[in-house]
Amino acid sequence: MIIMKSYAIKEQDSLGRFYKEEGSPHRSAFQRDRDRILHSGSFRKLQYKTQVFVEHEGDYYRNRLTHTLEVTQIARTIAKVLDVNTELVEAISLAHDLGHPPFGHTGESELDKLLSKVGGFNHNIQALKIVTKLEKNYAEHPGLNLTFETLEGMITHNGPLRKMNPFVNDLFKGRNRVKSNVLSSSASLESQIAAISDDIAYNCHDLGDGLRAGFFTLEDISDLPIISEACLEVEKKYNKARYKTKCHEVIRRVVDALVSDLLEESKVRLNPLEGRNNRYIRTHSFPLISFSKHREKELVKIINFLFDNMYRHYQVCVMREKCASVVSDLFNLYSKKPSLLPKDWEDLATATRRQVSPRFIGDYIAGMTDRYALNEHKRYFG
């Protein structure tokens, strides 16, 4: 039997699901959430969605799926050491990027502009829409019918909602207990763990992908904090190893350094809360899962380096412009000729009595993979 801290969210604490259903004799509610996410079509699509490099640019670069799996493994480790709910952490982590459109943040930014008159586009809200409305695999309900705790974690993992989104408001209308949780001043510990694991994963694997792409070298990053320590250790221990191996050894040490610091600092913040329940956690206005201030400052320097040397690299910028045009062209095309939408989407509009509105077209494009969007663009625009 797994013993969790008093402030962990336990299955008996769950507010349940939108649609009542019998429990499983073999799996907890949060295990079932995790498994439903894993088996969803939207999860499989992550394999062909951009992290930084567009899907066709190379087999070795991270995509949304590999990023999600790395986030989940880091989050599971942190949750296990801190004795909180690993199953809920896994579910939130696996679902956190389901709402990303093709071409990563470029696609999101373009959709946000195109949908500005109807509320814009946010991938966290889109992920919530996917798991509550757009997935259509179950006969008894729309979506995946996840627990309230997983849904809350998905929309608060980047911080609590300060402003109520119309979709969220409609979704939770009449469910006051849930609404108060969604708008809580602080997310659950499980949600905080998923969020900071996301930060660790993308900063470290972006360093790895940048090295592999040749945007910078180990020598270029050897003076950066955290990385400098890792480089010295690797050079001393594996002086004759090949360059790619050294790169891998450096990055894995950076991950370990960040996770170790996070665990040490978080334990200090959580120790005074022994015996308190998870509701008390929500009253804190500051994060309880955090790096030390010293490490946080060091991480900012790494983030700034990546911004200047990777995200602003001319190759990335050129591809970003092309991808933005693909999204814009397809959106305008479907807006003028909605008959080009696939039949199942036409059927969906009919079944839900929805017009083929900008939001509807945005939902369709957001569900595309990089590959599909590029092929559709080539099909219609040559």
C-alpha cells in the first residue's frame, strides 16, 4: 500500500466526474484518467506535432509526444519522492499539451490572432475542450469524462485562472464546488509538480536539441551556471568519449541538478504543512513546489541563452514564418469554403447544432498534425 502525505490528493478526496460511472475493481480513478489520455487519438497525434523543430526536420529532435513523456517521467519521480499522488501527476502531465495545434507555439500564436474577435486561442483551454467535448470514442458521454482533479490540474498547471474563460465558465456552470477549485489562488501540489517538470524538461531537451542541430556547442554553453559544473565533471570522467556522448552526459547531469534542487527546496516549504489537507494547500499564494532562489536565477540565464541562440536562430525563424502562413492560409480557406472540411466535422456541426464558425474552424486546425497541415496546404496551395 502506498502511503501519501496528508496534503496529497487521494482518490477519496475526488469530486468525481461530470458523468457518473461505476468505479473499477482494478484501477484507481486517477489511473483510469491516465489510461484514457494515453489511449486517446489526441495523445497519439502529439508524435507529429512540433516542439521546436517541425516534425519532418529530423527523427532525433523532440516532438510533443517525446516532450510529454519526458515531463511525465520527471514529474513522477518528484511526486514519488514527495509522497503525493503519482497517478494524478501522471494524468495531468500526459494531458498538459493535448491542446497544442500544429507547429507548436507558432501555430498557437497564429490561431490566437485569427480568433482574436472570438476570444483568441489558448492551448490549455483547448486541451480542456478536447478531453471534455471533442474526443468522441465513448458511447455514454462526450470527451474522456476525466475526474475534476485532472481537469483542474490541466487548466491550472501554468497558474490559476485569474480571468474566467467563457468555455471554462460554461463547462463548470452550476458546479460551484468545482468552480471554486478551478479559480483557487493556488493549484494542487500535483498540478504544481506537472508544471515545473514541464519547465525542467523543455529547457534541458532544448539544450540537447540545440547541440544536436549545431546551433551552439558544448564550449559555447560551458560558462553557463549548472552546465559549467556538468561540463567539468563529464570532461574529467569521460575525456575520451565521443562528442555526442559528452553532450548527453552533460544534459542528464543538468536535469539531475535541477530535480535535486527542486526536491530539497520543496521539502523545506512542505515540512511545516505536515498534517494539513490538500484544501489548505490552495490557500497559499506562493508555489510550494519550487527551485531555490539561487537555482532559479541560474535557470533564467539558461533560458535567456536559449532564447537568443535557439528560438531566435534564423533557421527556426524562417520555418516559423512558413508555418504561420500555413495556419493562416488554411484558416482563411476553410472560412470561405467550409464544404472542404471533412465529413465527420460537418456531421459534428450538425449534431451539436453549431455553425461552421471561426471557433469551429480553429478547433479543426488545432487538431491537425504538422504533417497533415503541410499536406493540406500543399494540396490546396501547391
